Amino acid sequence: MPNSTHRALLLFPFLPFLSKPMLTQAQQRVPADTTRQKVTLGEVVVAASKVEESFLQSPVTVEKLSARQLRLTPAPSFFDAIEHLKGVQVITPSLSFKVINARGFTNTTNVRFAQLVDGIDNQAPHIGGPIGNVLGPSDLDISSVEIVPGTAAALYGLNAINGLANFSTRNPFRSEGLSVQQKVGINHLHDPSSSAKLFSETSVRYAKVLAHKLAFKVNGTYLRGYDWIANDQTELNPNGNATTGLFGTENPARDQVNRYGNESSNRSTLTLGGKSYQVARTGYNEQEVVDYQLQTIKYDAALHYKLGGSAELAYTYRGTVLDNVYQRSNRFRLEDYHLQQHALQLTTPVVQARAYLTTENTGKSYNLRSAAENLDRSYKADTDWNREYSTAWNAATTNGQTVAQAHATARAAADAGRLQPGTAEFKQRLAELADINNWDAGAALRVKADLVHAEGQVNLAEALRRGGTQLPANYDVLVGADHRTYLIQPDGNYFINPESGKDPLRDNLTYSKTGGFVQAGARLLDERIRLTATLRADKNDYFSMRFNPRFTAVYSPTRQHNFRVSYQSGYRFPSLFEGFSNVNSGQVKRIGGLRVMSDGVFENSYLRSSIDGFNAAVTRDRNTNGQTLAQAIASNQGQLVKTPYTYLKPEHINSLEAGYKAALLSDGRLLADVDFYYNTYRDFIAQVEAYVPVNAAGEPLNPGTDLNTIATALNARAGQARYRLWTNSQSQVYNYGGSLGLRYDVAGGYLAGAGVTYTRLDRTESGDGLEDGFNTPRWAYNLSVGNEKVVQNFGFGLNYRWQARYYSQTFLVNGYVPAYHTLDAQLSYTVPTPNLRFKLGASNLLNNYYVSYLGGPSVGGLYYLQVTYGL
């Protein structure tokens, strides 16, 4: 991490533009810009209501990045700039993979937040969420960004109960020509885990109107770099051998966060010298089993045809090939990963329709944890390793070594012949494991999935008016319908087809949803009051129909002042992975929570948390109280708790929101936006680990088996059939908060902004140990200032962001994420002829390394030079 001298050197190039020019401009008299008010009042949004409407009068909270804000941002890309919006949280699993969320319950695969490009969902089908912006637009093709922080399910379905982002691209009829952008940069400065690395991104856009009615555009982006490194060595099992006095490096069951292959499923209980010890396999650090070189190649082409008037038909093709690091419960290397999308859209003042197909092929991707643990097991099985460990420990203590010394000696003996990172043999074995599609023996991620979607909406009020019906202009009626089907090719490890009569390894697994909505609105009292009511219905496979209502009201005593209130509900149906997963992972079977996948498991299993407590008590009584194994089991078996959870139901949210948005001051240069919300969640979808007791043959014990026999089975690894199941929380969960944002067009061309967000979780009872972690800071704020022409053709942009520490709860690790702050900065210079723009920028300028969630990578500064032509 740089010292103060380094920081001063990094800041030095920016200082001239942060002092004198600003003061000089402040002293100059600049004529009032009477166009600013028109710009502020004239901004429109679409995401809030699926029709164009005034930004100030949107019925729910909407955050927007305009073209001007995107030019001023010091972030390396428009997608990175989203983190600068109030009410939005972004976490970073990878340099080229960021996850957007709003209003709590963040995780690395956020299936509660939808991400659209021109209204088209760009999720990876089997994941249920997007992989950052790899299937989205480039900086050259982005027009604007709209974020709805809060449930949008009543209009969109799409499981958008935490929010929605819509990226609008540039229409080739309105933006012709050639644009080229080159970024070169460097990261990993002063990184203790790596030397400095280069970063490069090249983007090209070309658009042309071929005829009065026909136009096309093509885009291409090629990115290369070195990913952020996850190297957290925090101990997750510090008390694994507390009853024997072994802690820290002496603990033979150490489990560091980013070291894999030494997790709970890689531990054994060994009886040594009359005492029980937890002993884990040695495992490997993440850096040793992954290539951090990242690459993204993405491309798209669109053909637009004007049908007459403002009607337009467009076909768009998008594709991407990527290599980077991705995270669910475990971390993955995505390699040669392909996504493709074909989309057809019709846009008219009355009808909007779109249909699209997204295909996914995970290529040569693999699971880092499975790779590490099977590297250990492939050279020596657990039973052989444990036997050699025990023999060496006994010999060492006989020769006078202390208990701690004997454990170190035993590990060295049992690790004899272990594959060493970096060697040719290690690399060959890792490549072999990465191609074995069974996580109990290999690490491959081999999924092929498709998503087929069709939707349409009709503006009935506009249709009636155009047809001659005398419908007042202040009434609106919108109706829409959509259908979506997921198609999965079973691979035998990640997915199978569980439907009766189907070949589980040949017949495609399908999962479908059909829905529709009707929305009616009225503008009353000379448009001072806008009322809207929406009702949506969705029918998902395996579930009955669900209804989502939304009611909104906007009161505008003047055009500048707008008060809003809304109530809406939303359902989230289980994603493919939550409903149908079928993964052998670390000797734990992860299965979907639908009855068709997990029939009988819930009824016959015991909570892992209670089994861990039971086994810890048995070990304590043996090691400190001198009890026999049978006595210890008998005295502690009452701690075992049968799993109280059951098969999946849809997740549900009720949301109440109020807000105020205004263009203040006489010229409307100050935009103020404040919102408050209160959410209640029911049947929250999350995971639980539960074990079924089995006999010596591996068969589940009969339901009527006595508790002592069950406890004896669960006390040994061989007596446990381990499962991780998707189910619903039994706690009522509340979430509330608010945000305040200010944007000020200062005289002289300066644009300043400030935003603060407060988010809070509450429950009717203490957590039941199941909920997905809230994983959200209570407080966060952003400050920004910029000017495209602070002096002559020089401009600058600054953004400072701070967020409070928060408690992170995932299946990988639980604990506190420290508070952190970042300063992003950029200097720009524009050459009007030949339309060149230079930007010297830095993300995390001060290079203060931080983690945005536990188990994730450490993020430092990225310093770049960007040259753009033609935009």
C-alpha cells in the first residue's frame, strides 16, 4: 500500500485542476444558462413505468446516468460508474465481473436484481443473473443508464424484487459514423500477492444509415488484464481443536478463507493418544489453482428498419467469450465461456414486442475448491492419508515430540508425494481434474443452457385514440404479456432431468413461466395528480398462479416539485439452480429444493449446525471429562435437531415507498431526490445444510430408528449422507431505509453531486440461521464534481465513495467486511478536430486495497489512459 509520498505523487497530476482553475472560474461572471432548467425538466425515463415519462414525475425511485454524467465519470467504464449512484451497491468478485444490487440481501449471484439492455434480459441462463456486463454494451454504444432501486416485479416479473437496471444503447439512425476507444492501464501496484500488471481494452463501433429506412451498427470489444487476487488467510475453524489446546498454526484442522481442500468435508476425527483430534487435508491457496489472466471478447451487430412514422423493427445479435473468476458458494475459473443472444424487437407508439434467445456454454470452466481438494485426493486417498498421519504421529510422540510437534511431523509424512504448485506434474493433474465433470473426483463445470423469451405490450389508450375513440388524453391503459422457457442439457453432475419417464441424462430439462399485466393511469387536476394501478399475474412450473399489484401516486403542486408514494408486491420464483441443482461438491450433495429433486430428504435429515454442536460436545466429553465414546454420545444426543424446513415456495415481498423529487432554485439547476421505503419479506429463499443418517451400506436409516442409533451414525463421517438444500426461511424479515441525492449544475459548467444511503435489516425474531446474508452496509455516501471544460479543452471528474463496515454472511465465510473508501479521478482533454478525447484516470486513486465482501478478492487501484475517437 503506498505511503504518503506515493499518494502525493499519484495526486500531483490532478492538483492544478483542483485548485487554481476552479478558483478562477468561481471569480468569473458567467451568464445564466437558461437552458439548464429545460434539460432537467425534460429528462425522461422508461424503466419506472415501461413508457416514457418525466424523470421528475416518475412514480418510484429511479437513478439515472445521462450522457453528460458518463463523460464526466472517472470510473473506467459506464458499468463501473453505476457504483456512484445513490442507493446502489456494487460488489467485485472479479476485475471484469461486478454485481449490482439495491436495498439489501446482496450476494455474488444476485438473482433478485434484473439487468436489461434495451429491455432485453442479459442473464446467463443457468446462473439466473448476469455476469457483469460481458453481454452488455460497450462504452461507445451506451446512451444512458436507468436504475430502479426496489421491486419492479409488478411490471417486469423477471424476479426483479430488489431492483432493475436498464441500459439504453445508441440508435444507428441517430448516431452514425466510426468510433474507436483504446484504454491502457496498470493495476496490482504495491500488491503483496502480485507484481504490477498491464490492462488493455479496445473497443470499436461503426454505424451507418444505408437508406432512408435502413441502418445498422456493429460493436466489438477486446479486454485483457490480470484479475484481482483473493488471498484471505483468516482462520474459519480456530476452535476445531480447542479441547486439546491447539490453536493457530498448531491447529491441525486449519481452514483459511481462500485456501481450498481443507474445509469441513476434508476433515477427519482421528483418535491419537487416547484423545480425539480434528485433522484436515492440507489443501492449496487459491492462487495455486487458478490462472488470474482474464480476457473478454464481446461483439454485437444490429439491423434497424423503419416501418413508417416512429415505428421501428430491429434485429440484434450479441456474443461474448470470456475468461475470468466467478463466484457462487465456491469460486470458479470461467474459461472459454460462451454466451450468445439473438433478439428481434418491434417498437411503435402503440405496440412494443420483443423475442430473444440466449445460449450459454460454460466451456472449460472449473470449480477452484473441487480442484484443490481433488488434487490432494488424487495422489493419496483420505483413508491412506489418515492412516499414514496416525502412524507418524504415534511414532513422533513415542520419540519424545510434543503433541503440536507430532502433528507437524505427521502432516509432513502424510504429505509425502504431494503435488507441488507450479510443477509440470501439478499443472497436468490440474488440467485433467478441470475436465472431469464430477466434483467428487474432478472440478469441471460443463453446462449448456438456453433461455427463450417473448413479450409484448399494447398501449390501449393510444390505440383507441388513434382509432377515433374520444378517450381523454389524460387516461392511459397498458397491457402486456410474456413467456419464458429455460432449456438445460443435462450433464449428469450439475443438472439432471428429474421428471418421471424422462431420461435424466438425455432429455432436456425445461422450466417455464408465463405472465401478464394490466396498468391503468390517470392524470388529474391539470396533471397535478398522477395515479397508476397495476396488476400482474405469473404462472410458473411447479407453482400455482401468483398476483402482484402495484399502486402509485404522484402529486406535483408545480412542475418543479413532485411527491410520490407507491405500494407494490413481488414474487420471486426459484431460479434453475435453486430448484434443480444436482451437484456432488466436496462430498456434500447440493440439490434443488423442489420436491421433484429432494423428495424425502427434508423429512429424514438433521441440521448440520446441530450435528456440529453435538460432535463438538462428544469430543469435549471424551477429551476433558474422560467419558467413553458411547457415554459421550448418549449424554449429548439430545442436541440433534431434525430439519424443520421443507420444499421450496416462491419468495414474496411487500414494499411501501415514499419520495420527493424537485428542480430547485430559480433556474432549476439543483435537483433534489429523497426516498424512504419499508419492505417485508416472506418465505425468503436460502440454503440449509442437513445430513441424513445412514447405515454401513450407505442406506438411510428407517424413520423409526431410535435416537441413540441415529446419534451414533451422525458421530462418524461414514454415517452421514450430506446435503445442502434450497428452502425457505421461517423468519419474518423486515428491511427499511432511505436515500438523499443532490445534483447541482454550477455556473461555469461544473456538475456536482452528493448522495447518502441508509439501509437496515430487522426481524420479528432472531435469525433462524438460514437467511441469505443481508450483506449490506448500513450507511454509504458519494460525493462528485466535474467539468468537461474547466479551462479551454481540459476537463476533470472526481468521485469519492465511503461505506460503513457490515456483517457478511455466506456459505463460504461469515464475518465483518471493514469499512472502506475510494477516490476515483480523471483528467480529460478534447481535441475538437479530429474529434479526439483523452482521459487520464484512476479508479481507487490512493490504492487502498479493500474487499467488498468476505472471501472475495482484494481490490486496489487501476490507473488508465483512455483515447476515444469519434464519440
